[in-house]
Amino acid sequence: MSGLGGAGDRITLSGVRGRGFHGVFEHEKREGQEFVVDVELAVDLSLPGRTDDLADTVNYGEIGATVLARIEGEPFDLIERLAHVIAEDALRHTEVDEVAVTVHKPQAPVGVPFGDVTVRVVRRREPVPVVIAVGANLQRGEDFPEDTLMFAVGALSAEAELEDAHESALFDTAPVGGPVGQPDYVNAVVVGMTTLSPLSVLHRLHAVERSFGRTREVRWGPRTLDLDLVQYGDPAAGTDVVSAREALTLPHPRAHERGFVLVPWLDADPDAVLRVGTEVVRVADLVAGLDTGDVRPRPDPDLDEGP
């Protein structure tokens, strides 16, 4: 099976076999025949490579079971359609960025001697909106937190493959939780569109954090850079991903009560909505219900304050 375009990690499941009833002819739907399917998944395998934990990767047993169910299930006229629905199934896994599906129909009624008939489709995720919270309260070398945020926004836009990305203004915020005596944070929110899977976005955010010297010794402790994936998809359209997995919790479980997330988010997107439990709530309404006195717009240093 030829690979997907570009570099990156891959999982390939070859030769899933089953008897199906796909075809345009009546005898194909009546008698059935063997179909064979190969699936190649573009997946970021850096995390499971470190953790050795099945929860951090794609369970290819589940992928295989879904493929077999499609082969043996609802009959389609065309194997093009069979390949397409198998690809759609694979992209529902939160780890998969792109998939190539090859369907073999070795007993197809071609009418001439032949070895095999195959259809191969390649599908990538459609762009979905993502919301990323950005914060810092430690100086990094000669860079103050506000400098780090500006550099990080550019880095994460590239790493998370964001399209139409734009960021909020910067806000000074008091620390929430963690050790006492921390410096105030500088916070912002970036919104944009991505075709990466939720886990790939999260892995890329962690990579950007590491590149800016982020360490995780103390929970909610001071940090050179903090990047949080707040939301993936659009709750208003029902396309948002909801996950309670340890490796991927979406939407961010405390975003609805954090002014340092909601206020910059509202600045970046006045029409923003967030799923809170089973309800979809306007971020503007959430902000109105919070005491946001500790979230202060950072003064623009380019403005002339006068004598």
C-alpha cells in the first residue's frame, strides 16, 4: 500500500477480509463475494512512543472491527462508496489526522482476465475551529512574559497548522491556584481553524511549550509558557469533540469558570460559545456571570500616555 503524502507517523492495517454484497449487479447483491481492505492512518505516535500506553494511540483492533462491519454490512453499489465510509469512520478517532483506504474486489465481474480491482481514497479532516489559551508569568532569558506570548502565538499557529488564526489582546491576570506569591500572568486566546486531529493539536501545543522551556514540576505553578486546548470544533453546529480521556479532556473542564480564559476569548471572538455540561452557552453570558476584576487589559506600550 503506497503511503500518504508528506512525512509523519503511520499505522497500517492490511488485508482485512470479509464477505460483502456490494456491487451494481443483482447477483452480486444476492450471492456476495470477498472484499479485502487496507487502511493506513496518519497518527502522531510521539506520545504512545514515550508512555507505552494503549490509551494514547489508535486501537487498530477497533479500526479492524469497524472495517469488517462495513464490509459485511449495508451493501453499496460502488466500492468507491465503501472506501469513503470506511475513511469517515477512521477520522472519527480523535488521534487520526488523515487516512488512506484501499478496497480490493478480486472477484469483480470485469469480463476479462485480471488479478485485482482496487479503489483507493485519501481523506483528511475538514477544517474545524479550535480555541487555544495562552499564558505565562515567568521571564525567559531576556524575554518578559508578554514577549514570550507574542513569539509563542506565531509558533503555535505554524505547529498547530492554524488557518485564519487571530489572537486576543493581552490581559494581566492574578494567579489562580498553585503556590502563593506567584507573579501575575499575561494571558491571551488564539482562535483559528485546523485540519489536525484533537490529539495532534494537543501534542503540538506541548511541543511548543517545551521549546519555550516549560516544565511541570508543580501543578499550577509559575511557568514560562502555558498552552491549553480549550475547545475543538463548534458546539453550536454539534461538531465539537467531547472527551473525558486522561490524555484528552475536551472541552477544557474549568474553562467556563476561568475569567483569564473567557475574557480574552470574548475579545478574540465576540460570538464564541462553549459547551458546559449538556448545554451550549455564550461566552459573553459566562463572562457576565463572573467577577472578572482580576483580568485587566494590558496597556498598549505604543500609546503615548502624555507628559
